[in-house]
Amino acid sequence: MNDVLLQQLADGESSAFTTIYNDYYPELYFLSKHLIGDDAPDVVADVFIRLWTQRKLFESRAHLLAYLRVMTRNACFDHLKKQHRDVQQLQELLHISDQEHEDRHFHEIIESRVFTLIRNEIEELPPHMREVFKLAYIDGLKNGEIASLLQMKDAAVRVRKAEALKILRSSLYRIELIIIMKLIIYPPQ
């Protein structure tokens, strides 16, 4: 024989639902609080929402309570699985972020060293070539402006720039080989 309250719940009477909610919420809350902690109210609320939307006729209040306990336990386990997946995804993102940071840092170090080597090679140029090279490639002056500033012919500026570039290409080719060899011997971790 069915309980009147259970029949009213199956028929969709909100007063029956409210009574069941008030009777069973504390027990389900403490069960879920024990399993998942602070998210317990949300999980229990979802259980009662499912109870209301999937109304059916229960044999007894004991059957209803057993059903609610199983639903609560399963909802808690689902919640924990989702949290675990979220934590794993966050850890994977952090690992990727750390790796990208390490890679970026490694590339910044290499870039800094290459710029230092280039600057040193520029400083090793003969003074007349170095001056023309810096005015052209660092200060961005045109050949005519350099010629006027240094009181020399335009053709002489072009020749000094070409000679400086030839020396630097040769030096930088050696530097490039050294960097490649270091990367092969000591690859970034």
C-alpha cells in the first residue's frame, strides 16, 4: 500500500515535495558534505531537482530514502570525477605554461647572447668600417647622409658598408655554427 505523501509526490503536488525536502535534506546534506565538502548544498539541490523532474511512485518512504541516498552518493562521485578532470586539465595547462615559459626564457637567453656576440663583432670591425656600419644600420642614416657627416664620397660609404657586412657575415656564420653545435650537444630541457 502506497503512502499518501508518496502518491501526492508522484502526482506533482508541491506541498508533498516540500515536506519530503524538509524531511530528507539534512541527512542528504551531511552525506554529501562528508564526501565532497563545501559543494554539498549544490549537489543535494540537484538531487532534489531530479527527484521533482523524474517523479515516480515509490513503494515506501524507506524506498524513497534509499533512492535519494544512492542519487546523492552518485552525484557526489560524479562531482569528484569532474573536479579530478578539472584539476588534471589545470595541471596540464600549468605544465604547458611552465614549459612555454622555460622555452621562452631559453630563447631570450639565446637571443641576448646572439645580440651580445653581434655587438662584439661590430666593435671588432676596423674603426672606419665600424663608424659607417653603426651610422647606417644602428642609426638608420642613408649613404648620402653618412657621406656628408663623415665628409667622404658616397661610393666610399658603400664600399665600407659592403666590407663591414662581409666581415660580419663571416664572423656570424661561425657564431651560428657554434650556437647550433651547443643546441645539439645541450638541447633545451
